[in-house]
Amino acid sequence: MHGHEPAALLKSLILQESQPAMGCTEPGMIALAAAYASSLVDEPVESIQVTVSPGVYKNARSVGLPGLDRSGIDVAAALGWVIGKPQLGLELLSAVTPEHKAAAIEVLARNSIAVYVQEGQALYVRICARTQNHTVEACIEGCHDGVQLLVVDGEPATLASNNADKAPLEALQSLSFEELLRHAASMDLSGLEYLEKGALANLDLARAAIAGECKDAIPGLSQALQQAACGYGNSLHSTIRTLTAAAVSARMAGTSRPVLTCAGSGNQGLLVSIPLCVYYETLPPESRGDGRLLRALVIAHSVNLFLKAHTGTISALCGAVTGGAGVAASICWLDGGTTEQIQAAVLSVLGSLYGMICDGAKGSCALKISSGSIEGLDAAMLALGGAKIGEGNGLLADSVEETARRLGYLTQNVLNKADNVMIEMAWKRDR
């Protein structure tokens, strides 16, 4: 258990994997690595080599960047270099100024940035940069802000942050789902209050996008979704779908509002928070006791992390699947569901959505993630009504943990092979 009791491990992973981030976390990770490299020297850059893992390449190549009408791995690296403030972490891109934009465009105009894809770690970025008198390297690996290596002129530099205490997500594989739920439902909530604050901010982003205040969002998508929702009588389903899709649309287009992540993903952070906050608002006052929303959020984050521990933080499996399972579990818990009902709700989502491919971060994620939100709500309602999809239905086992192991095996050995095909197609277009 990586030196931690199970409850402490789970809490540390929530704290580690759920944090504010500006823009998509993969280009944010690239920018952060470049900022670390830039902080090692005080000279203009002459060339930058960016090496990324396939999952990072796929998610960073076309997603919008905050405050900029450009996208791309090279753009993220250039911005990170000229900002050069690694202490900002994944909120680095919140510091972009017009001067930074101009300097980044100047770097890009020299065609001085080369991008390479290297198989191996799911989360990997390496920046190798050359200035007039120095060469510098920075490597982030394992998690989005986990700097593992800094080098100046071939000599290791002192790491600006200590990653020794970062817990491996895979450690959750040793827990049963029942144990995970028990720890999530009983852990000390001190220090986790930011989850509720961040969830409500995520909901505010969704409402701002619907109101047309996020001009970067997919043109007309939020308003079209709202009109479609009106056609269904503004039901809870349509409200949740519309708000979730609107928030993801704005984020994928490069909104300048930070979002709270889950399992290192902003889209999954939106997914586990917006449906839950909307559903919570519909509960009678007596069911909205002190700390219940925060506890439900902890359960949603925990379930997503548990499933990601088996499938991988970045894989060819869309986050709508695991995040939707988190929504199902937390809504079921809020409505007084038993452990058996919560497990049934999670299994319903996995049986319904598993196989949804992640083809990279981009605008259509809005529709995928919103599908996860609705499947999560429906699965909770089905489980509370006594419905259960049993073992033998497709990949489902009789427990969540065994199903998660099957999901992990299939993802690693089947779905992830699709990454190479998608990246080959994307590489041809990018070249």
C-alpha cells in the first residue's frame, strides 16, 4: 500500500489527482515541462525537441489553448518556455500575457520546435532545449505534474519539487470495491473541502457556457443543446446533459476558466461534479445535510480513480466510462443506496459504455462526456429500483473489482492498440 493505510492512500490519491488546471491537462503538462527547462537557464531558446507518449500526443495535438487562437504540441511547448514559471503547476497557462503570446509566436516562426512520439509510459513528456551556451532537459512522467528529471549541460539539476511521496494509482488495485466504498464513505474530509468548491466552480462554468459567456466554445453547441433540452421539457436528464456538454465544449475550445480535475483529467472532473451538483440541488432540504455533497464527491472521485487504477490514467478508453461510473455510484449513495445497489449501478455503466474509444481531446468530447453523465444517472435510478445486470453479460463479472480487472486487461491488450492506428492517421495529417 505504498506505506499508507488504505484510507490514507485513497485520500492522498484524491489530493494528488484532483487539482485546479487551466486548459487541457496534456498540453498543460507539455507547457509545464518546457517551463521547468526554461527556468534552468537565462537565455533565449534556439531549438526545442518535444518527446511525448502516444496518449499525450493524442490529447494535446488539437485541443484549444487558453487565450490563444492556435493549438498544438509545439504551441504548448513555446508558451511554457516563454512563461517559465513552473511553480504555477498545471495553472501555468493562466499566466499567459500578450507579450508571452508574441514571444511564443516568434519561437514558432523559426520552426525551432520538433515533436516526436515515444511508446512506453502512458504519461510522458521530455523537453530537450538548446540555447546559445547551454542544453537543458526536463522530464515529467507518471502524473501530469510529476517532474522526474532536470538536466543542465549533461549534469542533473536539483528538482524543484519532491515527487517521492506521490502515491502510485495502481496501488488501489489491491482493494476490493466494497473496501473502497467503505473508506470513501468514512474518511476524514478535512483538507478535501476544495472538491466541493471546485465542483461548484465547474457548474458555474457550465452555466456561463450556456449563457454564451464562453465565446471559445463550439459555436452554437451550448445553445443548440439548450433548445433540444426545452423540447424534452427541461427534464433532469436534459439539464444534466446540456450543462455537462456545455462545460466540456468550453474547456476543449480553450476557455480561460480553470476547472477541477479528476484522475488528472479536466473533462472527468467536469463529469463527476456537474451531474452530482445538479442532482443534489433537486433533493429535499432534509436530504442535503451538512457535508453530504462533499462526501458524494469523494465517492465519485474514488470510484473513477479505482477504475483508472486498472485501465490506466491515459488509455484508449474514453473517460466517460469510468467517470460515468463515478456519477452512478455517488447519486446512488446520495439516495440511500446500499453497497450492493451502488455496485449494481457501477456495473450498469461499465456494461453499457465500455468500448467507447478515446480519439483524443477535442470538441466532440462534449457529447461523449455528457453521454457518461446520463448513463450514470440512469444506472443509479435502475439500481435503486432493483435492476442489476448480472455476471455473464458480456465482460461483466459478479463484482466491480473483477470487472475492473477485465476492463484493464481488455484496455491494455485490445483498445490501446487502436492508439497506434489513430496516432499514425493523425501524424500523417500533422506532417
